[in-house]
Amino acid sequence: MTVGQSTTPDHGALQQDSPSASGLRFWGTAYTLLILLTGTNVATPLYHGYAQRFGFSPLVMTLVFAVYMGVLIPSLLIAGPASDAVGRRRILLPALALAALGSAGFALASNVVWLFAARILQGLAVGAASGALTAALTELEPHGDRRRAALVSAVASAGGMGVGPLLGAVLAQYLPAPYVTPFAVELALSVPAVVAVATLPQTRVASRWRPRHPSIPVGMGALFAAAGTGAFLGFAVVGVFLTLIPTYAATLSGSANLVIGGAAAALLPAAWAVAQLLGYGRSERALEFTGFPLLAIGLAALAVAGSISSLPLLLCATVLAGAGHGLVFLSGLTAINAAAPVERHADVLSTYFVMAYCGSGGPVIGVGLLAGATGLLSAVQIFATAVAVLCVLRLIIGAVVALGREWRR
């Protein structure tokens, strides 16, 4: 089935913009990515309360999170290539509408079915928008700097994952209607994003789009294998932190204050964003060789934190793991963004995001299943230890491959 037929690229609209107008569109697109990810994470500190209100187990909690990934991935595979053909705006406006419906679903939730429905809508929205927004940032970067565009995309994503839990926790803890107010505020913050997307130039490439299975451009296989492995491991950590760490932190602190759990969840993407800003301009290899050790050390500290019931150590572990993931993810995103063919830009980025988001699905469900048998603290400890070992192995393999390349030269 053909979705759309494109015309020649309308690059003139971008070239004729004044520097101020081009910069405004660029940062408007970055804000859209930020607020989209904020909206999908506002509910993070509320899941423990939902479990108590609706009477579901840690496994169901992880399934609510994982169903988001289950629809996000096919949405990425369909909408990313489609936006290359029909234009970014035609994909992004419906995606924002789906995100708004997802937020409304949380605000109206009266049982766990509403939560599943809201997460499905959010997954469809983020899947449709991720590749298109990242590609749009690259196209709109005023100086054509793909590395800077990748940095802004990564930091905006991390910012949304951090702002969401903290915003949700503060609003739910200190304002009336704790299960409605956070989503109402998030919807209000989405209005400027809709305006920003509505004013994007309708660029598209000269191609027709048809549904197809995921594919990697010729010559990018090794790059995808290296970048995708790191992204998978990093997002496995992100998925578990954002889903379970608020409850984990509340257990260690003995406090019911939502801000403690929300701040603990927000700390990881905050460290992720700061590390990316500090790492900007470094080579992909340097980012990777710094990021994997930090990620492994953070996970080891997370396992120990549960053993000694230390909230400060948990927070230190969160910072280390977040910084490590931020550097690893930036390394992969920068490499993929630079190598992606122009005519398949959003398509290739979407495939990379699929590899990353797969890490947020299965491992989270595994931790939920394990928590039912061993308890939450033990399940997180086992997960942290296993992923730390995998990070060390990935680092060793990367070092061996790099040495091999140097030797062949």
C-alpha cells in the first residue's frame, strides 16, 4: 500500500530563512522532542500509587511500561520511513495528537485497563515522532552541523525523561487532584510544541514509501552492531530505573513522599544529559570507552546499595549509570546520524532507536517476573550485576576491534 508520493525536496524554504527564523524552528523542534518525552514520563512516580489504587502487582506494573515499547517499535518502523517520503509535519502533528490522548487517558484512569490504553497511545506517539524529530533537527540545524544536531536530540530526549518524573512528582505531591493535575499541566505545555510543528517546512525527498521490513544500508552493518549493542544495554538500564527505581528509592528511604522517587528517577537522565554536554566534540570511540566503565560501575553500586540499604549510594549509582549511558548513547547516535544517507535519514535513525528501545522492553519484564519470585530489591540487584558484566564484555570486544583496526593500518 502506498502511503504518499513525494515531490522534489523543498530545500529552498530552509535556505531562504533568516538565521533567527532557522534557529527558532530548530529550537522549537528540540522543545517538541523534550515535551513529548516529558509527557510519556510524567506518570513514572505515580505507578506505585496506581498499583495500590487498582490492586496490581510489580509484574503488571512492568507490563504497563513494556506495552509502550511493544507499540513504539512498530510505530518507529512505519513512521520513520514514511516521514522521509511524505514530510515531517504530516507525521508529527498526528503523533502529538496521540500523545495528548495518552495523557488524557492517564488523567481519566479508573482501572488498570486505562493505564494500558494510555501507554499504547504514548508508545504510538513517540514511535512516530522520534525518528522524524531527530531528522528534522539535523535538517534545521542553522549551520548544517550534524554532530550538534545529534547532541541536541540526545539532550532533549534525556531532558524529557528527567523533567517528566520530577514534574509529575512535584505536582502530584503538592497540588490537588494528584492523578489529574500533572497531565493537565503537561497538556498545556504541549501547546507550543504543536505550534512549532505546524510551522515546520514541508520538506520531503523524491521517493515513494511502501511498508517494508527493517533494513540497514549497505556498509553500515558493523556500525549498527556496535552502536546498537551499546544502546540496547543502556536503555535496559533506563527502562528499569524509570519503572522501578521510584519504588526502590521509597523502600530504602522509608518515605512516602513522591518527590523522593521522582527525583531518583529524574537523576539518571539528568546525569545522562550533563555527561553528553561535557562529552560533546569528543570522538565516538572516546565516548564509548568512557561510557561503558561508568555504566558498569554504576550498576555495581546499584547492586550494593540494595544490600546495605543505602539511599545515598543508590543516588550515586544513578548518577554514574546515567552518565555512562549518556556517553554510550551519544557515541552511537552521533555515528549513525553522520553516516545515514540523506534519502533514508529518518528511516535509519528509526532503526537505531528500535535497537535502543528493545532494551527497555524485555529486560523490564524480566525484572518484573523476577521480583515476583525474589522481591523487588533482589530482582534489581540480579539485573544490575548481569548488565554490568555485559557492559564489561562489550567494552573488551570494542577495544579488541579497535586494536585490530589499528594493527591492520
